[in-house]
Amino acid sequence: MTVITVDRWNVSGKQIILFYQKDETGAKLKYKTEGEQSSPVEIPPNLYSTVKRIYDIVPQFRGFIEANLHRSIEPSSFVPIVESSAWTKQLEQYVEVAHLRVALFGHGDCSTKTLHEAHWGIFNAQDSSIRTVVVQKIEGDLQECLVNVLFNRYHVSFYKDHRIEVSLDSDGQVLSLALTILSRPSFYSTFDTNVSLDENQWSVTLVSSRQFFSRRRIDAGHAMIACEGVNKSCQFLKYVHVTKNPEKMGANKSLSGARVEVLEKEDVRLQDMRNGPTWRRARSAVENMLVLARKAQRDRQMVPFAIGKNIYKMALPVTGICLVVASIFAARYDYRTILGFHAYLYFKGSLISTGLHRIISMSYAVRDFLWESASDSLEKCIVGALNSNKGFSELNKSLARVTTSITTASFAAASVYTFKKLSDRSDCLSWAIEQLSKAGVHFKLPLSIITPNGAVEYLNLHVKAVVLKDS
């Protein structure tokens, strides 16, 4: 870490030192009172563009800064809100007064957002003199600039497109000054440049980041909500999602559910995204979603989770019918055919087969109940088969029929049980849809849309499927 002194001032017998501290995270501008035990005070980075620029400003307005410090020792005493050359207007054209540099300093109460005073500092390069001009009436662009930078923490660069206009007398002395903001920057969504953003209107976008399933054979995607907006004149982009991955400094993956996570723009690769539509929403709705997500992350709240919930919801009816038909067909032969069919499904290793295996494994309790209920029927079948002339041939068929009935009934019961469990759980896509509804974005996906990739593609093609409501 490097500490370099920018300048120092003697204020009421105390040495006030302005310095910057440089480490791997960058340079921070700070000040301290020499000989005191108190920690240095950091000057908020929104008050200046770069430390290098401060090196140019401080020598020019050194005496002016000292006068500020005698009035009040605070961050805004050291750095101006705006600083530039002076300009005059001739025939509706701005003409630069090259030898004059002008800086605007202001003081106020942050708790009440009340301006106490504002001063112009004028540096004349011809004789290196400094002149102070008190702002008599704080209003218009000047008031907006001071309030937003000092109290609302706008970055000074927000007002970089400005002119400090001066009126000069015949001797070239400054008679009056005025600040004019020429333009304020416009902000647009990263995902849709037709969607404008400002301090009151933010946006949400359903996106699908790259994620593979079934041994990297299926690129299903991972659903996330991209939240964009403008806060204190700075545009931001954050992502909200649920994940089974552990925290960076945390323990292993949780088996009981997924955790909510808010990611910064830098943590996500935009080139790996599939983007759905971008919806412009009121700041309060998006901000509330972010606040709740951060609270859930901070409190380590777990979301009841089922990986691929939507895939299972579609696969269960289809595979259930296939299994029933195959079981009935197999009953015409013997129970070994049914067992072979189940083994084929299990060892094939496909996504649906793995899902079926999980479903069947959850139905042990159901099967025990069915076996107990069917014991009388099975006993009658066996006795009847042994008493018949066909003997063990009939026994095999009886066992096959009973096995078929139990397998079919088990799967039906397991499906009902699984659907009930799934209704209480979320996957990344269903969770994202629920959060979007809290921001007034309502839509339902067809049953055939089961992956985040499919969801964003469907929404892009069916814009009218979305209903926007006040949240």
C-alpha cells in the first residue's frame, strides 16, 4: 500500500493533510488531522473524477480550500463540485476565457439535504491570483448540481457537459457567474436499446445463462432475472437467481434446498446468455425485488428446490403412459420382461430415465402398502395355479399379472406423490417467474416449454403472452 501526500493546511493551529492511499483496489482520497488518534476520513469518490485531476486543482485553489477549511472541515471543503474554464457568450456562441479557471464549492446538511452556502473560486493564470465569489441565490441548474452531488451522491461526471458562463467588465474582471447544464446523459437497457432507463423507471429481463444437463448432452440453460436501473446518476446491472452452488467462502452444496443470490454484472458472462424480452417497470417494484433477494441471501434463507421441476412435470404423464402400456404388454409373457424393461430404463442413463428412477425410489412406502393389500389376491392366484392342471406355467402368468398391477399402481401413486411434492418446490425457471410476477410481469408458459432456453425463446416470439400490471 502506498500513501502520498497531496497537500497540507494549517487550520487553527492544526495541520490538515490531504493524501491518497493506493493499493490493489485503486486509489482513495483521504484527509486527516495530524497528531490526532482518529482514523483518516475518506472523501466519497463521487465528488471527484480522478486523483490525478485533484493534483491539478489543489495547487490552483489552495488558498480557497484553506478558507473553506476554516469554515468547515468536511469532504466537500477539499474538492469542487464542478471545475472548468470560464466561458463568455458572444452572438449566441460560447467563447473560452483561457486564462480563467472556475470552481464551484458547496456546503450543506446531508440529513436534511439543505444547502448552507456555495462559493465560486476563480483562478487567474495571468497573475496566479484567486478570487472568491459568494453565490447569492442558489437556484436552477446550480442548485440541482449541488444537491445531487452532495446529498444524492451523483457522480460529478454526470454534469460534465456544462458551461460556467462569466460576465466581464472592460478591465476583464468577473462581474457575475452562472452554471448551465448543456445535457444530461441518457441510459438504455443492455439487453434492449429501445428501453430507456432513469431514476424512476428500471427494467427486468428474463435471461438464460449456459448450463448443461445429462452429462453435458442437453443445454437447457439456467434462468436468472437481470435487473437494470439508474441510481444516483450511475447505471447498474444485477442478476437475481437461485442456485445450489455453495457460497464463495461457504460450505458444500446444500441438500435441503437452493439459496437466493444477487450477482453483479462482472460475475456473469454476457456472451453466454440467451435473453428474453426486457420490461420497463417502476423503480419501486424492481427495488423491492432486489431488497428481498438481498435479505434472503444475507439471512441464508433456503428455497425448497427440485432440479428440473418443469421437465418432470411434462415427463411424468408421458413416461407414465409408456410404462403402463409396456407393463400390460409384458404381462402376457412373464415378470422377467417387466424387470428387464425397468433395468433398461435405469441403466440407459438418459434424463427421463434418471427422473423415473428417482420417482420410483420415492414410492417404496407406497409399494409396501400395495403389496400388503394385494397379498390376499396373490395367495389366491398361487393356490389356484397350483391346483390347476397347467401348474407353474399358470403361476408365472399369475405372478406377471400381479406384478403388472402393482407396478402400474405404484407408478400412479408415485406420480401423485411426486406432483404433490413438486407443487411445493421451485426450480430456477419457476422461481424466476414467481419473482417477475411480484414486479407486475405475469405470464404462463405452455406445458411443452420446460427449459429456461425454451422459455426465453417462447417469450421473444409471443410478446402478447405477457400481461403487465401495476405491482
